[in-house]
Amino acid sequence: MAFLDWKTDYSVGVAIFDDEHKKLIAIINSLHDSILAEVDAATLCKISDAMVEYTIMHFRHEEMYFDDWAYPDAAEHILAHGALRQQVFDFRQRIGGTDSATLAEEMLSFLRQWLIEHILVEDRAYGEFLFDKGVR
Ligand SMILES: [Fe+2]
Ligand SMILES: [Fe+2]
């Protein structure tokens, strides 16, 4: 069983964003697997790079939809993205300077909490808005 499994409870009602969230969950699961396999700095770099890249892409994609549909709570949501993105960058910067196992554990608990809370509250709010506009 994976560390995190996507559940229908996590659905934001828009298929493309559910798919992207599943991909983020897959990256978090690969981080968890790497911890079980005694992660080293090189592996942690690879996973963090994937996380940074995918996070940037995913946030940009959501923000494009906010623009296209004039989502009224966009400003607040974009601020939340900015803070999360910064945290992911900060973790990436710390690789090599901090013990990899400790850092990986810290990243794992941060990402799990972030992903679940951000999806369940903030992303579901735009999901409802877009769903009402007919976006699926
Ligand atoms: Fe978001
Ligand atoms: Fe999201």
C-alpha cells in the first residue's frame, strides 16, 4: 500500500486537476519509498527537482483557470501558492547541508500536510466555482 492514496474525497470536481493532484501524490509516495530505501542526497535531489518542477507547472495551470474564469478568490489562492512554492524551494536548497534522512522526513510530513490541506480546502473551493461554470 502506498504512503498516500488518492481518494474520491480529494476530488476537486475537475478531472485535469484531479490528475495533476494524483501526480503530486505519486511524487510524495516516491519520497516515502526513498526514505524506506535509506535515501541519499542524489536521490533526494532528483525527487525534489521533480516536485519543484511539477509544483510550478501545477500552480501555474490552476492560476490560468482562475484568470480564464475570473475566480473571485484568486488573489488569496495565489498567495498560498507562493508560500508553498517557497517552502519547496527552501527544502531543495537545504539538500546536502542537512542529513538527507532527516530532511526527507521533514519534507514528507510538510508535503503530506500541505497537499491534503490545500486540496481539501482551497482547491476544492475553486473546484466548486469552476464546476458551477460547467468546467469538468
Ligand atoms: Fe491550488
Ligand atoms: Fe492544486
